Amino acid sequence: MSAQFKSAPISTWEGNQSEHAILIDVRTAEEFDQGHLCDALNIDYKAEDFKEHIEKLPKSTPVYLYCRTGKRSESAATLLQELGFENITNLEGGYVAYSEDGGTPCLE
């Protein structure tokens, strides 16, 4: 049985970046293109192939998830937990909180 996923403020990513962790932005490609956290992978939670892309990732690697406000990423975290991922953190408040806290977006 997989562990329960954690929730933490989005600022947690900035302080705990690890070369081994994976940061996933589960928003749409359009939202991602308007700005995102640096080093984030964009895997749209609402896309038909979301599960297919997620299942290619190593289940033991820490995964940090975020979206616009935290709702989609929470749903994605639940799915990853069901798929057997061992170390999942939902970044609360999402990109909105990151922007409001003065985070620097990547636009590339």
C-alpha cells in the first residue's frame, strides 16, 4: 500500500529542490506557456494521456505537483498515490500563490 501524499506551501519547492525530485505542473499547455516554475514538466491532468505519461516516471522518485490553485494537483496526487508512487507532495496554493508571493516565473 502506498503512503499518503503530503501537502506543503508552494514555497517548499524553492527551499527543497533536489536534483532527484520531479516537479510537475498539471495545468494545460496554454496555462504553462503563460508562466510556470522553472524546471517543471508540463503534464496536463485533464489530458487523456495523463496517466500514460505519469506511469513512465519512477515511482520511488519524489514528485512535487502544482496547478493554478491546488485543486487539480490534489486530484493528480490522489491518482499518483493509487498508482503506487511513494513520495508525493501537493504544493498548496499553486501558481497563483507562487505569483502572489513574488516568485519568479519561467516563460520558456
